[in-house]
Amino acid sequence: MEFVKPSVDYFELWPLLLVFGVACLGVVVEAFAPRAVRYITQVVLALAGLVGALVGVVLVAQDVTTYDDGAARGILAVGGTIAVDGPSLFIWGLVLALAIGGVLLFAERHLDGGMSAFAGQASAVPGTDAETAAVAANREHTEVYPLMMFAVFGMMLFPAANDLLTMFVGLEVLSLPLYLLSGLARRRRLLSQEAALKYFLLGAFSSGFFLYGAALLYGYAGSMDFARINEAVRNDVGSSSLLLIGTGLLSVGLLFKVGAVPFQAWTPDVYQGAPTPVTAFMAAGTKVAAFGAIMRLFYVALGADRWSWQPMMWIIAILSMFVGAALAITQNDIKRLLAYSSVAHTGFILTGVLGLQASDQLAPGEITSVQAVLFYLTTYGFATIGAFAVVSLVRDAGGETTAIERWAGLGKESPVVAAVFAFFLLAMAGIPLTSGFVGKLAVFSVALAAGAWPVVVAAVLASIVAAFLYIKVIKVMYFDEPVGDGPKVAYPSVLTATTIAVGAAVTLVLGVVPGPVLDLAAVAGEFIR
Amino acid sequence: MELYTPILVLAALATGFAVFSVVISAFTGPKRYNRAKLDSYECGIEPTPQPVGGGRFPVKYFITAMLFIVFDIEIIFLYPWAVHFEAMRLFGLVEMVLFIVTVFIAYAYVWRRGGLDWD
Amino acid sequence: MRILAADLPDPGLAAFGQDPWWVVLLKAVLIFVVLVLLTLFNIWFERRVVARMQHRVGPNVHGPFGLLQSLADGVKLALKEDIIPKAADKVVFILAPVIAVVPAFVTWSVIPLGPEVNFFGHRTPLQLTDMPVAVLFMLAIASIGIYGIVLGGWSSGSTYSLLGGLRSSAQMISYEVAMGLALVAVFLYAGSMSTSEIVAAQDRLWFGLILAPSFVIYVISMVGETNRAPFDLPEAEGELVGGFHTEYSSLKFALFFLAEYINLATVSAIATTLFLGGWAAPWGIENVWEGANSGYWPLLWFFGKVFIFIFLFVWLRGSLPRMRYDQFMALGWKILIPVSLAWTVAVATIRVISLEADNGINRTYLVAGIAVLLVLTVGLMFVPERTDDQADAAEAGEEDHDAFAGGFPVPPMPAGGAVRGAAAPLSFSNTPGGRTTVTATAESKENHE
Amino acid sequence: MTQYVVLSAILFTIGCVGVLTRRNALVVFMCVELMLNACNLAFVAFARQHGNLDGQITAFFVMVVAAAEVVIGLAIIMTIFRTRRSASVDDASLLKY
Amino acid sequence: MILTILILLPLVGALVTAFAPAAVSRLVGIGFAGATLLAGIVAAVQYEADAGMQLTETHVWIESLGVHYALGVDGLGILMVLLTVVLVPIVLLAGWRESDAEGNGGAKAFFAWTLALETMSLAVFTATDVLLFYVVFEATLIPAYFLIGGFGRSGRGRAATKFLIYQLAGGLVMLASVIGLYVVSADNGTPSFLLSDLAAIDIDPITQRWLFAGFFIAFAIKAPMFPVHTWLADTTEKATPGTSVLLVCVLDKIGTFGMLRFCLGLLPDASQWATPFVVVLALISIIYGALVAIGQDDVLRLIGLTSLSHFGFIVLGIFVFSPTGGTGAILYMVNHGIATALMFLVAGFLIQRTGTASIREMGGVEKSAPVLAGFFLVGGLAACGLPGLSPFVSEMMVIIAAFDHHWLVGSVAVLAIVLAAFYALWMYQRTMTGPGIAPVQDLDRREVGIIAPLALALVLFGFFPMPLLDVINPVVHDTLAGVGIAQETQEAGRQ
């Protein structure tokens, strides 16, 4: 058997490899460092790794040159399995930035009496003396940092994968640590464990679909490689039923990850049950990575087959927006509410994904769908992580108070927190002068330009419903009389404070001067086809 | 598939023998009913009823099983690599060393956390 | 993904899959018969040898030298009542012995017993069949055998059987890892997984010599794999009465017995094939007599080597005490596996150096990789185990709590681990340790009931 | 080859139905594994059909992933089980919408 | 540049007020409002009539979306700016005390939000880039929301939410049209949101109609028209009079302002096409508003509903496409601003004194508080268009134009005057005359000082509307020119 040695291109990959290395190093630290120094070591290690990787992304981004056919910039690494191109790099940077915020939230210890938000001893049964002992011993799982780094690695691999196998591996590497993390809450452990269980079962289920879809596509095209699949689709080899079913199953797996209707069932439970820092990181990061993957798969591999998957996407987008917004209104738990709103946002982003147009149909300087979606992801990511960070501040004796009615009077209790949260909500509602508005504008524009006007109309109507939802919360915070002694706001350490501040700042800046980021997304440009 | 049919022949032979002896023992042996004899053996004391599903096991067995899976998977990758090693040479070696080291990190973690201790 | 092209059919296996049906049938029957007889002989052999070692006589009544003893035992078993306890899960209970015994036979289908011979006027190798993944196949089948034991133990509905089954499964999988890793080195050198080609690859030098560590690891783990003394913990009569087959009687029990002894022969045969040159005559012999490796003679060499191993088994049983379970597991997980991993890498390195000798390789690149691994290994070897986790145990003993949450028959160590290893001198200093041991045992017992 | 694909499809469907209908978390989980293995079968079958090894390699990776899922999944299920002595997904009902 | 200063001044004021110590915050706020007033006057002085769009400034804002930070005012814009900068200080003064009343958000917040609102409104009136307009158009809602929700009578929270939902809904519908414009401009070369660029494109009629629908719905909600007016009554009832002034007299003008700027300016054909429909709606609003107003018992609610009728007039004036009508409409916007502001403020003082807003529980105020009653009467008469007060002029012009358009339309409009007279005078009669409640204390010097200018303005423009008309006519001429061309083409098409 002849063997062709693949080129690994370590330089372009080193952000990826660095994150993975740091994750492994974290495990080594867990194994050998004494318990006393683990916390600080892990936090420093994780932050250093992420920042280093971020720098790496910038360097690589400056370094990459045009790919041979000239349409896109970047390279195909590791024998064509990983595409380091503009969108990949943009998403890497975004994920890393969000992950830094995540680490800061993970490391927060001031909110809950000097303890992090994670269980002292996950294996100890809740309510047993084993658990109380673990709490008394001031235990905490510092494994969360390596786990998170693995998840980040997956989030970076997922959108950069250039064949179905790598994409599947990325999907799993991103999911598995999150399953565990969402089960590690210190408070309300039963809820948390259930969340983990549901997330895991449904997640594994959906990844099964993804895999079978991949198998069928492989059967159709005879290769896992996106470019090959694209060729096959263009030349229309093989039976189109394989292609159709395969595409459907693949999209089931992917749409589950972004929590699109009808695959959103896990979202509220997991968002509510998981420890809030995890929720923040997961909500922001997973969506970014998964949408990167969705765009790559559907644009690069199945772009030629647009007309068969777009109708499905239309329906799913519309459903997601309406169901998400409508169900969100009925919620009385802030985390569930945000979860459903994230479902609605999935619908909006899908609207942008639908804006796919051949480059010759675009006017010079007109915004492309990739650009729009990337921008929306940026705005959404920061707003979400900020919002959940704020949620982790509002507490009472039993931990966080997530019941919305208990938030009444927050405007008087702590005007700053209330204002920041209201700001995030307005951003999600897409009020002008917040980043959310520009994001909506961008995705709607591309969708309309691509002729998906029914979706845009539906999106507009849905965002009216959604707006009502966010305003409802703002009204509670400002104009309702507090029940009982009203909510208390725990004073955060600099870590959470930084995260919230950065989130708010980004949300504001992107709302007022979105130009630079939009241009960056434009420079990120096209996928390597 | 020619290569595999002989195996089936042998397997059929063995199965036939096994089934035969299981069946035949029902007829050759005597049948003398005795309640105590049908109880599960508990050193003579009154046997304790088994909890449904065999009850709960020490978590150690679980951990062992998981470790086994991990290493079995590693072996899955080692075998083809070993067989085609001559083709890959240095590249293969380096990649495999990286792979082994990665697995080894997890192994070290388990070891240090007492996952391998049976006391 | 475009690295690999389609694989070509393995030229080395041209000889196989050509036999007419009657040859196949005949071969199969022969193997079957040979195995049954071999078992009968092995039982007798073991009893005689152990008896010698213990200055007894052993079975000597039935037939010459009591050769028919095992046969008699078999018949006796067949005439015993076939009991199915009422707590048992009937179907599985009956199925278990079958599942245990069939794989034991099937494994032999890929063992090369000799070269191509004239088989009733038809040229065919002395081997039922072979395939590119023969060794993998053997391992797979062997691990199916484990199901028989686990299911047998589980379906008996008796605590002893249950724990016996659990233990045996745990120890089998533990040692299967070490075994599997030990084989990697062989494939590295043979460049194939088909048994016949591995044998062919050893025509110059036996792997048992150049790959001594692999050989040693394999031998140790094969003993563990077969639940034989000193690793016969699943049947530790002191703790578990009969282990997984406590509730079995009559021919069902006989089948388990049969399976165990066939596995004995199987692992020996595998060892012979992979490490001792299979059916090839020991060196020197073909120099003085070139016919040694042709015709049916190789059968002699092959079974000779197999019997060496079987004697080794018996010898071990006769001379070594049973290990404690935790020591046993520690041996498997903490010594065999790391060592075999390190050894594998070392072998691969040597291979590369020898292969790339002509074009000078970049050694620093290479050494770096090895260094990382060795540092990790050595570091692991010499760090005292669980230093900080003992501290944890002191402050909140929930990890141990998990450890025997369901009750675990082996007495737990006192926190200090003072009496680890059998030979700790008994003194007043560790009597509290001893006392805790006792109490812990009691509580664990009642936990698990 | 098609019959292998059909078989894999059947297995996949069985697993899928199992996930949707069964209530015991462990059984659900096994059904998921069944789905993954059905995928493996399909991959290998297609690999043989197309005469390249991609599918077989994929099968390896799928095994790895399946193993990882087993490890994590069993850990999670066991934690729940230890907590409430029941592995039924219906009992996991604290989270209601 | 002056316009940017004009916009930034109140913004800075809002921030400073928000962070200033409570003691001086009100002074700071009023100071900035005054400064803004000055800036507005300066701008007005620099503005010369009959020179089209001027004081313009243009910078690229979001390049990839073709969005610019582009400002400029024509006659209409400058008038609205003036109206705003004049009304805001008055509102602040009027809210000097009551915004501190218990249950309210406090004067500091009131002043800060009001100034923020002023910034946004000024930006709306001066924006010449569609997206910039949209952005600030939506942004006005936030301060308005907090003004309504934070100050006024109980139940204001719901009112605020209702208000915001209505407005957001309209806004988002409009967003669709805005994006539509973007796509259209992208299809015709490079995408741009500049009014000037967009006016250059001639959009095919069908697209125009869709876009028109989006814009018109938004503006109809903003300037309450018949089907989508229901937020108005609740809001004006619950909010403080000051807030109501800002809403009705400034914010709602954005609606009619937008109709002139965008519907007529950018989509002439569609506007032509929609005329019958819009005119009917306008008439319904006129009559319906008047009728409902008559039935009201709450003073503020009543006043709010009267302006529904007035906005009907304005829209009618705009959509009859005649110079008289257009001029009348724009003039009406100014006058209505002044008159209604007067009404609201006086009513506010009245409610402060009587402690109730229910007409049924008032009466005979004129005996104890003649000055208050006098101002109230002026306002009422202005509302029903008494000759000599400025609304009369505009109302007449609109009605004449209506008759030119179609005799039926005109006569319906006339009918409204009668109704107006009825509700205005009947309200006055029920509250001021007749058997008195406990005597109330008359307006003090501060309050007189606050509302006197408005009354004066009413009288002044009643007799000398010329200065306003000079500013207005060119705008109307330009706008109608745009539409008129369309008319001719249509006729050409018919022959």
C-alpha cells in the first residue's frame, strides 16, 4: 500500500494545537499539582492558553494568503481535513474571546461565599454526608477548566472541519465536555444532573443522525471531503435520494446543536439546569461554532444543491423564530426565557444563512450572507455571555434567583445591574444603537437580497413578538413592586465584572460603530471551496 | 468470504456439541426434588433474595470497564499502525507517540486520582 | 482522507480459501476431536504433575497411569442431576456454558499447526483458515468467551456467582489490554496480522527472543486471561466458593471446565505461534535434518511447544499462592500496561532507526517524542501513589466511600496503607489498622447483601 | 452492497425508535449506540462499494467517539441513578417547561 | 456642524444631569435645554427660506451597509426643530415639582430622559439618511418608554409597555421597508441609504407599494391614525402632562413628518396609488377622534383623543396633493403642537389642584381660578379652530384643499369642526363653569410664565402666519413637484 505523507501545516494550526495542548496540560496539572494550587494554576493556564491562541489567530490571519483559485484566503491543513480560511479564523477569534469570558466566569468565587459555581464532589450523592463533607472541605472540581478547554478545542475544530469525519469529531469533542459541565452545578444539583442527562441523551441521539447522514453522503459522493462532495453534486452522480436524505439527517444533527425548532427541546432544560457560567459559555460558544459549521457544510459542500435544502431551512427558520419567541413569553424563569429567546435568535441567524447568493449576483460592496451571519454571531455571543453573567449576580439565600417575578424592583435595588441587563435585553430585541439592531439589519438584508422575503416578513413579525418578551422583563425590573424583600445583588469580583463590562461595551460599540467588525467579517470573506 | 466459511463450520460443530451436552444432561441425570437444593448456595444460611437487576456494584468495576474501553480503543489504532508501520516510518512514529502521550496523560490522571486502586 | 488507496488482497493468504468442502469439514472435525482429547489429557496431566510436586501420586487407577481418569469424571458429571436454581434466570443460565465453550473451540480455526501438506491427496496447509486480521479475530472471539462467564455468574442469582463473574470479567478485560499491547510489537516486526505470515516472519529468529519483554508480558497476561493460578480469583474458593460456576452442576459445569482447559491450550498455542515460531522446528534441528519443517513433523514441534506452556501453567499452580485482588489489579494496570506501552514505542523507534538507517534521520525530532513519553512514564513510576488523595481521604473520605458503596468483599486497606503487601510485620503500631480492616470488612459485607 | 446498507438502515431505525419509545435511560443509551453502529455498518459497506478506505477509517473514529460517549454517558446516568435509585427518564422531571 | 451641536447638546445634558448631584440636576438640565434652544435659534437664523436642504453634513457611518451620518434641514425640518427646542424647556419647567412627587422616578431621571428624548427627536427631524432616521426613530422609544413608565399615574407601567409594543411593531414593519430600500439601491449599483441617492432611483410601482405599506403603517402608528391609535389614549391618560406634551406635540409629528419625507418624497407613485385609502382613514380619524373625545370623562384622555382628530386633518392635508393642503398640513403640525401643549399643561395644573382628572368631579373652577380658566379656554378655542387663533388658518387651508380634492371629503372635514367646537366648549363648560367644587388656587407666576408664551404664539401666528408660510411653501412645492411629475407621467400613461 502506498502512503502519501500528509502535510500538517503546524503554523496555521497552532492556535488549535495550543488550546488542545493547554487542555492536556490542565489534565496533567489535575493529576500532579497539589489541591491547594490547582485552582490558580488552572485559571492562569487556561487564560494564558486562550490569550496565546487569540494572538496566534491574529498572526495567522495576517499571514494567510490567497488560496489557489483566488476566491478565498487560507490553506487546507492536515491533508485537506481542516480549512484555515477567513471564516474559520474569524470564528476562532470569536470563540476564543468568548471562552476567555467563560473562564473568567468559571473562576468567579465571590458570589457564593468563596466557592465557585461548581459542585464540590460531583460523585457524591446530593444530600449525603459525603457531599456535606466535600462542601465542608471547600472542595471544587478544577477539572472544569481542562474540560472547558477541550470544548473550546472542539468549537474551533467544528467550523474549520473540511470533511464530514473531522466535522463529526469536532462536534463530539465540543459536545462531550459540555454534557459533563452542565451536570456540575453546586446549587440545585438534581436539576443540574437532569439537565446533563437530557442534554447527553438528546445530544447523542442527534449526533447519531448526523453520522448516518454523513454515511449516506459518503455513499452518494464516495468521499467525505467537502470539495469532492461538491463536485459530485455538480456532476449529479449517484442517486439523489441518498443525497437528499443524507442532507436531511446531517442538518438534523447540526440544527440540534444550534437549538432550532423542532430540535430545541433540550435548550430550556439545559440552560436552566446547568451552572450559569457554563450556560453563558455554552450558549455563546456552541451557537457560534455550530453556525460556522452549518455555513461551511451547506455553502461549500451542498451549495450547488441549494434549491433542495433551502425550502426546509425556510420553514425551520420561521418555526424557530415564532416558537422560540412565543414560548419564551410564557416562561417565568429568566434562564429558560433566555434559552427560548436563543431559539428565536437561531431562527434569525438561519435567516441570514438563507441569504446565500452566488458572488456574481452581488453588487460591489453589498453585504454577503457569511459576513452578516458572522457579525450577528459576534453580537449575539457577547450579549448572551453578558446577560448570563448578570443573571449569576442576582441571588438570594438559595443561590441565584431565576424566577422573573423575584426580579421586580431590581431597578431600585441596583440600578447599574438592572440597566446593564436591560441594555442586553434591548440588544437582543434589536433596538437601534445596540449591536443587536445592526445584526438583525444585516441578516434581514442578505435574506431579502436573496429573495427570501417571506422569511424576512416572518422574521419581522417574530421580532415584534420577541420585543414584547424582553420589554416584559424590563417592565418587571423597573415598574413592578418587589415581592417580599426584593432581589439581592451579590457583589462580583473583578472577573465577572470584567466579563459583563466587556460584553456591554462590545454590544454598545457594535451598535454605534459596527463598521470595523463588519469590514473584518467582509475581509474574512469566503470559504475555501 | 471464502476465508470465513471454515470458521462457521467449526463453530457449528462446537455449538452442536455444547447444545447436545446441555440437553443430554437433562435426561442422563436423576431428578430428586428438594427445596433446599434449588436455593442459591449461601454457605448453608438462609439465602438472601437478590435485588432486581443484580443490585448495585462497587463503582470500581465501572471505572475498570471505562479504562478498558479507553485502552481497547487505543489498541484499535495501534494495530493497523503497527501492521503498516514500514510505510509510514518516522511520520508514523511521531504521530503515534503524540497519540500515546495523549492517552497516557489521561492514564496518569486516573492513576493519581486512585482510579487504579482496589482498596 | 485521501491518504489511503484501496487495499490489495494479501498475497500471503493465497493458499487459503481454496479447500473443497470435505477437506474443510475434515479439518474442523479433527481440530474438534484433538481439542477434546487434549483437554482430557491436560486435566490428567495437571493432576499428576501437581501431585508430584506435592509428593502425592495422583490419579492412577483408571487405565494406564490413570489416563482415563478425566474421562471417568466426565461420565460421572453427565450422570449427576442437572440443577437449575429457582433464583436463576433460566434461559441465560442454560445459554451461558454454551457461550463460554464455543469461542474456545473457534479460536483454533486460525492457529497454524503446520505447513502445506498432502492431505488425502490434496495440498493444503495444516490450518483450518487464515485471514489478514487473524490475531484480531482471536482476541475478539476470546473476549466473547468472557460473556459466557459473566452471564453465568449473573444468571445464577447467587451472590457468590455474581461477584465471581464480575471479578473474572474485570480481570479478563484488565489483562486483555496488556495482552493486546504486547502483541503490537509482534505486528511491528511481522508487518501482518495473519497468523501464518507471522509464523513465516519468524523463520530466522523467534520473536520471543528479540521481543522478550512482549513475550514476558504476554505470558503473564495469558495466565490472568485464563483465570489460572496464581490469578484464579474468580474461583477463589476461600472467598467465593466456586465463583461464577458455584450454581452449576452436571454437564453445564463440565462445559465451563472444558472451556477453561481449551482456553489454556489456546493461549499456549497463540504464544507458540506469535513468539516461539509456531510449527517451525527449533533452530539447529533443520540444519542436522532438513526434513524437519516439512510434512506432518511440524505438528510435533508445535504441540511440543504448547505443552511447554501447559507445563508452565501447572507449575505455577503447583508453586504459587493466589494473589490478593488489589495486588493483582495493580500488577495489570500499573506495571504491565505502562511497560508494554513504553516497550511498544521503544520497538517502533528501533524499527525506524533501522529502516531509515540508509537516509540519515533527524534524531532530535525523534528523541523529543520518546523523551516526553519516558519522562511521563518514569515520573509516574516513581511518584508515591495518591499522596494528596490520602490527605483527601483524611479530610473527607468520600472517594473510598464510593469505592465500597455497594460492598466489596476484599478487605479495604487502612487509610495509611500500612499493611499493603502481604509481608508487613505484625506489630502493635498497626493493630488499629488491623482493627479497622476487620470492621470495614464486616460493614462492607452487610452493605452488599 | 445494497443489502448491507438496507440492514444498517433497519438497525438505525430500530435504534431510533428505541430512543423515542423506551423509558429507561440505559436502554435509550444502548439504542443510541445501536444507531452509531448502524452508521459504522453503512460506512464500511459504502467504503467497499466505492473501493476506498475512507469509510473504514471513519468506522474507527466512530468507535472512538462511541466509546467516549459510553464513558461520559454512563457516568452521567450513574450519577442520576445513585441519586434517585431509578434510571427512568420519566423520573427526571424536575425540569418542566 | 450646527446641527450636530444641536443634537449633541441635549445628549451631553442628559448624561451630566444623570450624574450630577440631585440638588443641582434640575438646574443643569434646564440649563442644557436653554442652550439647546439657543442653538436651535442660531440654526434657524442661519437657515434661509427657499434654499432646499441646507446646513447639511455627511459622513460615512457603516460603509458595508452604505449608511451615512447625514444631517440637513429643509423648511419642514427647521420648523419641527424649533418646535422641539421650544417645547422641551417648557415641559421641564412644568415638570419641575411634580416629577419629584412620591411614586415618581425623581426629577433627575425625568430631566435626563427628557433631554435624551430631545436629542433623539432633533436627530429624527434632521436626519437625511434613511437608516440614520430609522435608528433614531426607534431610539426615541427608549426615553419615551421610561418617561411614561416612570412618571405619572398608577397603571402607567402597562401603558408604557403598550406604547412601546405598538411603536416597536410599527418600527419593525418599517425596518422591512428600509431593508427593501437597501436591496433596491443595491440592485441599482452600489447600496446606499442617502435620501438624495434613493430619490434618484425610480423604483418599479409594485415594489414601491410594498415599501410604502411598510413606511405608512409605521407612521400611521406614530402619528396615531384611526385603526392603530389605541395606545394614544392610555398613554396620555397615565403619563404626566409634560410627557404627553413631548409625545403628542413632538414625537407624533415624526409620523406626519415621515409621511412627507419618505412616503411622498421617495415613493410618489405608491403615495398616489394609496391616496383614496389614506384619505378615508384620515376622515375616519377626524370624525372618530372628535366623537370619542366628546364621550371622555378624563381630561387628559380627552385631549389626547382630540389630537387624533387633528392628526387626521394633517394627514388629509398631506394626501390631497395640493399646495394649499400641504402648506396647511405643515402649518397645522406647528399649531397643533403649540395648542395641544397648552391644553395639556393647563390640564396638568388643573389636575394638580383638584387632585382628580375626572371631568365629572370638577366644575366652577373659573370662579376661583380665572386665569387658569382663561388659558384653558384659549386652548380649547384653538382646538376647535376659532378664527384669530393660529389653528384656524391651517384648518381652513386643509379644508379648502379637501374641497378641491372632492366635495364629499371637504364636507366631512367641515363636520369635524362642529364636533370640535362641541367637545372643546362642552368640556370647558363642565369643568370651569357651573356649581363649583372646593375653590382652587389660581396659577402662580411660574406657571403663567410657562404657558403664556404658548398662548401668545397661538394668537401671533393666528394673525401673522406669513413667516411660517414663507418657510413652508418651498418645501411643499418641492415635495409636490416630485409627486406632480409622477402625476403627469400617469396621465401620459392614460392617453
